Amino acid sequence: MKIDAVFSGGGVKAFAYLGVLEVLNEQNLELERVAGTSAGAIVASLIAAGFELDEIREIINQLDLSEFVDPPVLTRILPFSKWLFLYSKLGINKGDKLENWLNMVLASKKIHTFRDIRPGYLKVVVSDLSLGKLIVIPDDLERVYDIQPDYFPVSKAVRMSAGFPFFFMPKKMPGRYKKKSVMIDGGLLSNFPLWIFDNGANIKKRPILGIKLTDSDTGVGPRDINNALDMFQALFTTMKQAHDTRYIAKNDKQNILFVPVKPTGAVNFQISEKVKAELVESGRVNTEKFLSKWNR
């Protein structure tokens, strides 16, 4: 059976998606159109590129997240200079290694630009801070930036969506205006874009499955905010959840697979193999439980 899928963001917690994909494959559910935000956009791009489950598993298992940490060379000589880059470049890591890795992986399937992907089969959510807009790539490229989608790199779109604020330096997008737009993590405006395939029609071509990673302690109580860093993390998390929580409340939750995951920093690239295995297992267990009751 063919279905469409939307993947939420979640940073390194996205290892849970491997368990989700394993169960979907076992139950013969084939993903057609896919969309995602941040880490969910990375997973969606691999699926849209045509990678099979075994290939995705191999890519993920061989992944060394620490390789994506790429601060400017000067910070190795003068460690305090990272704060200067944070101030002037709005981030402490360039993000080039992440984009180059995405480009290399996708190129192995001959995927370079959105012209290489079936129209409408991959949608990536990005936040444009300069314009204050939620941007869906490739849909909004021509309308907002006068850029032809056929020539826009998929790896660049996904890198923009996964640009966690302050950890990665934001990408900049030229467009109709004199100043370039500052593009960051799509999760700022929609961490779970379940609405993205909603065309207003009462009859959908195929079932749409939303897959949302949620902290296992969500709702336990208020966050502890003791310093500026705690405040920023709480602020960003609240902003990510606000739009999506409202949308989910207005829609039938029967099509949303919630995957509880242990609280782990979105950019904790030192995540242990034990935690990775726990994330994958949570994906498997919760997907099996959900599909046993899903009326599709």
C-alpha cells in the first residue's frame, strides 16, 4: 500500500526514524510523497532520492555526527574567537560539512537539483528570518525569490532546513530584494508540517501519515530556566511547538504516529551507541503499536 509521509524535526533524535522505516517496510507500506523539517527533511530527502531501507540503514549506521562540527579554523588557534563568529556570523559552525555530505550521498543516486526528483514528491520546510516567512522548497522558490526550482540543489535546501540556530551559521538566499534572506531551521516556524499535503480536497489520493518525535517527558511539568542558555532553548522549543500543536488539535490524531524519545539535545553529536539503539527501538515499538490500530 502506498502512503505519503511527513517527518518532524528532532535533531539527533531522528535515529528513531530508522525503526519507523523498518516497521513500515515490514508491513508493506510504501512511501510516495514525503516532506520534512530539519532532521526530518534529511530523512525525507533520502526517501525521495530512492534509497532503499537497507541503504538508509547503512548510511545511518556509518554516520559519524562529530564530522559535521566544522568551526572556522581560527577558533582552533583562538578558542574565544568562536564568540566573535557567533556574533558576526550568527553561528559557531559553518555547516559546510553537513551540506557536502548531503550532496555526496544524494549524488550517488544522481540527485542534484529538484529537477531530478519527481515533481511534488519532496517538500522541505525552511524559516526565512529576514522576510518572517515559512518557506516550502521547492514550491516557494520562484514566487518568493525568483529562483527556478529545477536548478536549486536539494542538499542546499535540506542544509537550510537543518540549520539549528547559533549552532550552524545560517545560509543566505538571494532574491527579489536587495538584501539576502537569512535562512534557518524550518522547525522555528513549523517543526511538524503535517499540513503540507493538504490541498483542501475532501478525498485524498492516498493516506497521509504524520510521524512526530516527542520528548518522553513532555507534559511532566514546567522547564527549569536558570540562565540565558536555558531561556533560549526553552524559547526555541516553545516557538517550534506552538504552530504545530494548534494544528494537531484541530485535526484527527488518528493519522499521527507519536514516537516518544528520551530528552536529548538536538545537536548533541556525541550521542552514544546505546542511546542510538534505544531511539531505533522506540521507533520500532511505537510504530508497531500505532499501525495495529491505524484505520487507513
